Amino acid sequence: MNKSNDSPPTRGWDTYWQGARNSGAYASDGVNHPAVATFWNTALTEVLRHGGSRRILDIATGSGAVVERLTESASDGNHEITCVDISAAAIDSVSSRFPGVVGLVADANSIPLDDAAFDLVTSQFGIEYAGPAALSEGTRLLAPGGTLILMMHVRPGIIFEECAAALDAVRRTRNSRFVQRALAFFEAGFAAVRGADRTDYDKAALELNPAIEELESILSDHGEHVAGDTIVRLYSDVREIHGGIQHYEPDEVLRWLRRMDQELAEYEGRMQSMCDSATDANGFAGICERIGAQGLHVDRSEPLMTADRASAIGWVLQATRRDRAT
Ligand SMILES: C[S@@+](CC[C@H](N)C(=O)[O-])C[C@H]1O[C@@H](n2cnc3c(N)ncnc32)[C@H](O)[C@@H]1O
């Protein structure tokens, strides 16, 4: 079942969850670290170890990474799982993957559900996108004795560095106007193949050259896998089409470039929001303090580290509601 309140702005996430994440500009989600899966499996097994019936809420659920862990860890109880996301496409995806889960399209800042309605509230790299007010929503929804488990973006940290590099690479690509220049170049190129004068083509080629150089410099600065291979694929696809322009369908090429233009703009927005949502040690201490002031006891608050302990992956915050909010 999907319920919906007024449609809030999705800030590019809807396009992402509609499936564009499988294309070049969306391939890097940065959260597939084995330590993350281990963390959730251990934490959820511990919290749900007594079986029984629990009401569980996952906030900013995306396509259901935590819901998947919940359904595995909560298989011996009669649990009711609800998930919330600002993106309708994300909720559609969770609902089709997990038919027993209740999906709700809502802004995490204002979740239309009753106070103290849940025994367990979770969020993985999600609640922080909605800003500080969403934390109060998370605690408001927690019943006495209930547990809050959050994994939040950390800075500095491995995901933050990856997103910051992707942000810089995509922003520089957009500033170079590579896609627009490639569009003009191919438009003139297809016209030249049809017999038009080559003046426009030569001019467009000259204008494209500095943008090509900028992409080469981005790839040299950040490595060719930056931004989930988006830049390197754009660069090599343009070169490949250029090398055999007569074999390509003009409409398809121009449509692809216009779509890339849109995807890069949304990708930049998404990377910016990831970087903005990452919290440093002071910010995280403030969050723990606020959670405490809202009547919760903080049981665990620390960075989750990579296996070699060289980088932080995310902040882990686990807290229990002892009483109602003060
Ligand atoms: C990085 S994704 C994480 C998704 C999922 N929790 C996971 O770990 O795969 C961030 C999610 O936050 C959602 N989101 C962003 N702003 C939100 C808001 N104000 N309210 C609810 N969800 C929001 C996005 O739609 C997206 O699904």
C-alpha cells in the first residue's frame, strides 16, 4: 500500500530512483562497503533478538537497503515495517520488492504518522538529507523503550571524499560546456555528412577542443573512475562517435547528449546534497546532544571505519527512548 501526502520537492532523487541510477551519471552510490552490511546485521539481530511483534520505520529508505536487512533479521517475528521517502519512485521500488512493507511518500521533516508509533526507527545515509528537524521527527515517532539506529554521512570520510571528487569533476565538466559544444559539433558534423558547407563544423570543432582538454585534465586530476565512470564514458563515447559519425543516427546522438546534460545537472545536485549532509565530529556531537535532550539515551555514537581503519564510512548513532520527550 502506498500513501501520499502533498508532493514535496524531491531535489533530483525521483529521477535517480526512476532508474537513471543505472546509467553512467548515477552509477556511484558509495554505500556498498561490507562493513555497512555487517553493522546492520549485527545491530538489527541484537535489537530484534527477543522476537515478538515490532513496529519498525525506515526513514529516507531509497530502494530499501535497510528494509532488506530488516526483512532478513526480523524473519522470526510478526513485524510491521513502514518506510518513508521523499521520492515516489523510491517508494514504488520498495513496495514492489517487499510487498508486505507499507510505503509512504513524505518529507522526513514532517512525517504524517502518530507520536510514539514505532519500536524501532532506522535510517541509513538518509535522515540527514532532510536537515536537523528530521531528527526530531525520528525521535517523536519512537515509543518508550524503542530504539533509534542511524548511519549518517561523515566528513572527512571515504564516501565524503568520493562525493567531493565527483562533485568537482561534474561541476568542471558542466562549466566547460562540453556537452553543449559536443551537441553543436555533432549537429554541424551530421549536416556536413549530408553535404553542407564545413565552415560551421570546423568552427564547432575548434570550440570543442578546450572542453576536451578540460575533461582530460579532470580525469588526470581525479582518476578515470571519478563520478562512477561518467566523465570517462562521456569523453570516450564522444570520441567514438566523432571517429565514425556517418554510422550514427543523428537524432539518437543528439537526444543522448541532451539527456546527459540533464543527468549531469541532477548528478551535481545530488553530490552537492551528499557533501552538505556530511557531519564533522563537532556536528555529530551536537546531534547526540540534541537526541539526549529529546529524552533518548545514546547507547552508541562513533564512526564506522573501513576494515583497515584508515577511513570513516559513516557515523553510527544508536539510542533508546527511556521516556517521552522533555
Ligand atoms: C543516499 S540515499 C540513501 C537511501 C537508502 N537509505 C540507502 O541507504 O540506500 C538518500 C535518500 O534520502 C531521500 N531523501 C532526501 N531528502 C529527503 C527528505 N527531505 N525526506 C525524505 N527522504 C529524503 C532520497 O530520496 C534518497 O532516497
